[in-house]
Amino acid sequence: MFDLSKKTELGVKRSKETWFGKIANLFKRGAFGDEVWGELEELLVSADVGVETTSKLLSKVQQRVKTEKLTDLSQVKHALKEEMVSLLTVPPSRPSTFCHFERSEESPQVILVVGVNGSGKTTSIAKLAYSFTSQGKRVILAAADTFRAAAIEQLKHWGEKVGAEVIAHRPGGDPGAVAYDAVQAGYSRHAYAVIIDTAGRLHTKFNLMEELKKIKRVVAKHDASAPHQVLLVMDATTGQNGLAQAKYFTEAVDVTDIFLAKLDGTAKGGIVFAICDQLKIPISYIGTGEKLQDIAPFDAEVFVDAIFS
């Protein structure tokens, strides 16, 4: 298996070199007065932690400084890191699937993947599939974004590259039928996982969400417990704008986990705190680069250590 700390460090390299590097430098000063608290607040907001989440985080740290009588800068820094980890620790609604999903030989893990076009959804699906196929596990991909012919071709390309079978119908076909056929194939061929790609844009937001709800219902007809995971792919580079999009998806299809794509492409990695605080959905995976192996399970402690290391 890979080195989680090393992969996470690569993912947050830009963030650490900019905003979080400046935050770490605050603790190298002689004292931590009101002016420094003000700077810390400004840096956290600039790092995309968000005003509301920053306020909540700093209130908790300041309360600890007061009640625990913390005077040493290293103690204040330790308290900040602990509160950051606490903020990022969102209890999962279902067990994590990352390479060790508990299942019977007869039942594949059904993962419904949602997100707007351009978020890195298809590439993230490929990375997730590769994390399974590289261990010799059979994966079936469902090309349920039937509204774009290019999306179907792209998924077929990735399927070939990662060694996963792709179930696809003609462009413009019924996405629910594709998803159903893929789940059926997953059971009959004893697949480890069935990963369903979906559309990221229709004529109106209402139409898109209704289509996703339909796919979810159709999949449940074959297996009442499916989908076992509804994975929302978010683009880390969109920052706070991505939160509004995420709320729409969560309301429509009850998102269980988040795959934060392109984390390596932003200097504002603080968005992870806003996501966990505002959405109360656990981040399960992060994209740490452009290669198929550039995926890592999200670990709060490892993440916080990486941005301060």
C-alpha cells in the first residue's frame, strides 16, 4: 500500500507553501496577542476556511487558551491543530469503501458518483476504480451520463486504462437503464464494485436532480440497500462556490461521502474545513495529482500534520 502521509503532503503542497505556511510562522513569534489572533483569522479566511467556520474554530481555541491557561506558543499551536482535527472528523453515515469494503462474494459495492461537469468526476472515478483493480478486484463502470456522447467515450477510455468493464448504452438513452444493467452485471459477474457515472448538467437544476433521484430508485430495485455509497466529487479549486452546489446534491440524493478532487491544484486547501463544518459530510478521498495512483483516503490528523509540517 502507499504512504498516506507522503501522498497527503503532495496534495497540500501548494496550500502549505502559501496560507498555511504563513499560519505556521505566526507561532514562531514571541507572543500571541490580539493582533496575532486578528492575523490568524485573516489568514484562515484567505485560505478558504470561510468566515463562519473560522469564527467557530478560533472561538474554541481561544476558550481553551483561557480555561487551560495556555501561555506557551507551542501549546496554542497544539490546541489549534487539535480543534482542526476535531472539525474535520465527521462521523461516516456508512462504512468507508477505500480498498477494504466488507462484503459477501455475491454482492458488489454499488457507488453512485455525482457532481457538476468539470469537477474532475470521471477522472476521480478512474482513480477509485484503479485503487480496486490494482489489487486484482473486478470493477464495473456504468456510463450513466448518457446526455453527452463524449462522457460515454471518456469512461470507456478510462475503463480500458484501469482494466474495468464498462456498461454503456447509446447516447441519449435512459441513464436508469444503464445503472440497472451495470448493477445486474456486477452481481452476475461477482464484481467487487459497481461505480456509476452520472450527468453533471441538464437544462435545469431541477431536471438534473430528478434524474439522479430516478437512478437511485432504479438501483434500489435490484438491491434495496443500494447505492451503498453516494459519492460527491467536488473540485477543491472552486472553493466556497462549491458548497452551494454540494447542498443541492445532498438534498436530492443524500450524499454519504465526498471525493475532493484537484486538492493539489489549489493554494486554498482550507476548503476542507468549510466542507466538513458546513455540510457535515465526511471527506473520504482526496485527489493528490494527475496520475491514476494519485488518490488517498482522507485522514484528518494526517491532513492537519501535513499543512503544518
